[in-house]
Amino acid sequence: MSRTGENIYKRKDGRWEGRYIKERIEGKTKYGAVYARSYREVKQKLEAVKQNLDKFPSSGTDSAKLEEIGRQWLSEAAVTLKKTSINKYEDILRCYILPEFGENRLSEITNQDLTDFVNGLLLSGGVNSQGLKPATVAEILSAMNGIRVYAMKRDYAVAFSAECIRLKREKKEIRVFSLEEERQLLGHLRENMDRTALGVLLCLFTGIRVGELCALRWDDIDIGAKLMHISRTMQRVRTDGTDSKTEIRIFAPKSSSSVRTIPLPDIIMGNLEKFYVSGAFVLTGDGSRYMEPRTMQNRFKRLLVSCGIRDANFHATRHTFATRCIELGFDVKSLSEVLGHANVAITMNRYVHPSMDHKTERVNRFSDLFAVG
């Protein structure tokens, strides 16, 4: 039942829904909706959407420039996006899309214009004109398509389609520690055990991300049950749409699949018990003081130098954990859930690549099958 005078309802699934009028065209009213877990939150979202609609009214014409529609698209989308995603799309608009198409009407931008734009980004895009990676260009195309779809829903004339362009995606090589490198690293960690070393050890045996590690509190770890619950991540984000001001934020992970419970192996339980401080951050032992991801990354790189191990990003601990699990026969579905992947295909494509030794062993089974007695 809605509250008096408001188009806000509590749904059967427990969420609150707020409805608003998107536009009226030729006597027809189009509605939109926002959702949240509480009445207060959905009301705040509803008010934000209405402010955006007042600021950027729909005109049902092709006269608007891409800059106007692009900013309107992002302003409305920001209601449901995380701060990091908002920052990313702000950068894409400011650095790439608006300089190229900002003054153009959507009806003036052709598929050839978009193709030339993409080719230019791949060949000479970027600060140093070194050319952008296909993955970066794909995100720019995604933003263009978001603007296109947003405009078409509001009856603006649009002449281009981002779907006409197919990018060849590069397969990114992942850094995995060799068994010898991992032994060296584990030996160094055990001999120099402190809270930083404990964090690295935890990641090598659970595969959690650096942001998840930095946001982890001891209350998220059940020592008795040997379980760890991941429900938050930490990231430094911009606060004003430029690069000048940033702040650390702790929020829910990027997807619901990243909220998970991970079993802890016996081999690290003794170290966890030694440093346990109820209510504190795992990396600091303090309830109000945290270590941010950038600091943890820097400390990790110094650890590698001390061990004489080739340079790697902190994410290599996650890749190494996943690779070892596959080598030990871990079933992919379980591994996918431990890693917090959205689906098993991500895990399969990224980590299930048999080694040459494994392939050789399988091929040599033919020798046994057809051996002469």
C-alpha cells in the first residue's frame, strides 16, 4: 500500500518501489520506477530523479546536441550507479565523447562518423597518442550506446548505432606465481609475520580482492567455524568530478555474487588467531583506522622485492589462488562462488587452461591404450 499522496509502494519481495512520470507524448504518459530496501531510500531516489527531469526536460525533438543528452543520460543513470561507475562515465564523456561529438546533434552523427572515431582512438587515442586498448574503446562505445538508447526512448532522432562496430578484444595475460615463487613468498611471510603479511597470506589462500581485504574486519571472520564473510569493499573515488579531490569509501561489492562466505584452510588459522582483535580492521588491528588499497599494493611490491620475485600487482594473489585450486582438482562451480564471479563462464575462461604437462600426460594415455603385450 502506498503512503498518502505518494506514488511509493512496498512490493511483495520486500523492496520499496517509487514511480514517477518520465514524459507525456501525444496524450500518453510514460512512467519510470526506482527501487530500494527502505521507504526513506526510495523516496530520496525518487526526489533525485524528479530533480533531474526538471533540469533536463524531454523535448521529443531531434534539435538537442549530444552534450545535452549525454549529461542528461548520466545524471539520470547516476541515481542507480555506484560512485566509481559515475566517475568512469564522467571521464569518458569529458575526455573522449564530448570533444568529438558534443556539438553535434544526434541525428547528424552517422555510423561512419562513429567508425572513424573508434579507429582514431585505437590508433592514436590517449594522452600520449599511443592508442587506446580495445577494452577501453569498448567502454567508450558502451557509453555512446547508452546515450543512444536513452535518446531513442525519449523520441529523439538518432542516426548512429554502436552495434555496427565489432572490436577484436585482446586476451589479457594474467600473472600467476610459479610454485617456486609462491614457496619463496610464503616462506618470507611466515618469517616476517605482521598484519600486512597476514593480509597477503589470507589472499593467497582465499583469493579475495585487495579492496575486500582492506574493508575486512575481524567480526567478518568466524574463527571457530573457520569461515570468512565478504560483504564490503574499499576504494578511493573522486568527490567532485575532477581529479583534484578523492576520498576513501567502503561500500557493497560491485555485484551480489561478490557477497559470499569463504571457508578458511587450517594452515592459516593459527596466524589469524594470533592477530585477532574484535571489531577492528584486519590489516590495522584498530576499529577506526584502516589501510587503503594503494598502501597495501605498495607494501606488497616491497615484499616481492625482498623475496627476489618478479614484479606483480596484488591481484596476482587472486590469480594464483584460483590457478592452484584448478591444479588441485577444485570443481569450477565451487571455485566460481568462492571467487565471487557472476557466473561459472568467467572462471572457466580465465583459469581453466590445462598446462602442457597435463596435455602431454593425457595424450600419452594412448600409449597405454594401444600398448603391444
